[in-house]
Amino acid sequence: NGLTVADLRAAMVRQIAAIAREMADDDFAMDTAAAEHRELEDGSPYLVIPTTTVMRSVGSRTTTSYTPTLAFMEEGAWYFVRVADETQIKLLTAAYPQFTGVAFPEARTEIEPP
């Protein structure tokens, strides 16, 4: 695998920047009140937070995505990782193998006409 934490972070920043360039306006919310409190096999706590992202493209449709966000602590700092598809989960488990086999809620997307 050979993916480092730095590689994962850089990949996430590139993805977010590419999406942001395409959007005219967006809305982002994490429903922390509905977060699932979980533990890894070793007892390490983590959260799965329902996240909603509304993206309005210039002159186009409104897209609303409902995705899980993983929140976990490492060396005293909280990290947040979107885990909406297989590629993101593969990147996560390459850098953090302790999450291998963890099931995350399925993401869904709604697209409204312009």
C-alpha cells in the first residue's frame, strides 16, 4: 500500500479543492447530535457523523449529498475523514489499517433540476 497519512491528507485536500472550484455556492453541515459513538477492537473511540452537503453549480442543478464523516483522535488531535465511497475507504484503511473491516453507512445523493 505505502500510503502515508500525509499522502491521505494531500489527496483529500486535492479532492475538496477540485470540487470547490466547480461550485457557485455550497452549504455544509455535520449533525453532531446524531453522531454514532463507536469503538475499534482496541477500545479506541471514534464517531460516525451524518453530513449533508448542498452544492449549487453555476447555472445548473442543486446536488445534495448525505454522507458519513469519520471522526477519530490521534495523538491528541481530532481528524475528520469523509467515507462516502470505496475509494475514500481504501485510502483511509491504507493510512489507518485499524479501520479495515469497519462498516460505514451508505452515502446517497439527490439531484434537483435547475
